[in-house]
Amino acid sequence: MVKNAPFRFTDFEAIELTYGTPDSMQNHYSSTTHLYQFERKNGTIALDTVKLRDNDLLYLHRKAQELGFWNVDDNMTTPEADRNPSTPRFVLKFTYKEKSKEVTLDTDYPGNPKMKEAAKTTIDEVMKMIAEAQAR
């Protein structure tokens, strides 16, 4: 079953994560370039080089599969009229040779809670892995 999954690790190419408020998505990580741009608590932008190991990427791929990330909606944003401008937004993209999965999530998304939880947990795992790699 795993070999016939819609997204196979053998076809994996990259993970990209962008987050911040919808008008200021300044935090960004790309596993291809290894560049991690993030906003510090004092408001300044920092740039760091963070390389995820193959085992890290395999873990994230399997975690996304386990959590059902491939089945969540691509657009999980709060309607413009109901959105608080300071609510964080996350865009997570897994890229494979022939396809990709990109999910945009607002933390106050009012939709299906199970889908929201799957997307948020996957994003949290990616952020945790980036933090661990950065600490090495």
C-alpha cells in the first residue's frame, strides 16, 4: 500500500514552509536551498542556513502520510470578512517529481476540525524539525 501511495518518498524533491500574518509572510524555509528566513522577537529579519538530513525528510514525509496531510483541503483560509488581520497563516508545500501538495492554513480556520488538526500537526512537525536541525 505504501509503495502505491499517491506521494512516494522516492519521488520526493522538497519541502517549503512560509508563515506569518497574511499581509507579511516573512518567515520562509526551503529544503532545496536550505535557507531559513525568520522574524526575530524584536522584529528584525534573520537569515540562517538549515540543512535537513534525508532521515529528517523521510520522517516528515511519513508523518504527513500518517496524519492524512494528502487528503486535507488545499485552501483552509478564513473568509476575508471574518478574518483577523493578525491571525497567523501557514503555507506548507511538499514537492515530488510529478506532483505537489500545497496547503494554506489560517490558525482560526472555521472548517472541519479534523482536517485543520491534520494540517496544523504536519506544520508543527516541520517547524519542530527545522528547529532541531538549526540547533545542530
